[in-house]
Amino acid sequence: MSCHSLILMRHGKSSWSDSSLSDHDRPLKKRGRRNAIEMGNYLALGDLIPEKIVCSTALRAKQTHVHLVLGMRQNPSVDFMEALYHASRSTLQHILTAQTPNLRYLMCIGHNPGLEDFLEWYAPGFHPSTETKAFPTASVAILQSDLPFHQWQPGPSVILTQILRPRDLP
């Protein structure tokens, strides 16, 4: 069996400076752009480059994607999906299980609270309510299983191997 890895990433820190913008149209702050580049660099150094990225259509998520791939210095295929904008854990599960069986490395760039809810569902040891800033902006969580994505279900076959926050980067 081969390992299948799901990299969940919360979009970078966004700006609230322009109150005329809708939530969907808020851009990244300078810190959000910098953190996304740094996270991309870390993933590249760890040989954690996804084959495919699914990304929310919110501007801050799209900009996170742009800066992430700058840091990775690679540009995996990407699908921008409206369904990822404030997706629930069941929507995230549907997107995950709809992937082709031969895909081994998938990344999802999305939003809270859906990402934390999904993580808590898949990794019962992850409790965002008891941790301070459990999954802040530009954080990454890596889940792995021997099963292809279309067979993933919460349970012992899927393991949370790492949570990395921007402040944790070397």
C-alpha cells in the first residue's frame, strides 16, 4: 500500500481595513502573504509538495495559494471551488472522497471553523476548544492514510501526523 497525504491549510492573515469589501473579497495582509511564502518553502524543503490543490474562491484563499506556490517554487494543479468558502466538515469530506483513486498528495486551502471541525472529526486528539490558537491563519495540518482518498472516513485508518503554525517555522 502507498501513503496518501492530505495537507489542510487555513488561508493567511487577511485585512479588515476596507469595510466596503464583502467577506469573500478581503485580501491578505502583508503578514498573510509572508506566512504563505514561508509555509510553501517549508513544505518544499520537507518534500511535501501536493500533486493537486483545491482552494476556496475567497480572495484571501486565492492569494494564499499564489504566495504558497511562490514559496514552494512549484505550481501543482489547482481547482478553485466555491464550495470551499466556509465549507462544513461534510462538504470537505465530499470533496476529499470525490478525488481520483490514483491521487496521493492533496492540499486544501480553506477557512475556519470548517477546517478545525474537520480536523477534530478525523483526529479526535485535536481539540481546538482546549488549545490557544489551535489552527491560526496560514497553519497546516497533515493527515495520512494507506487508503486512497475516496475511502477515507474518520477513524484509526487516518492519522494526524503534524500541525504546523507559522510561529513554529524555523
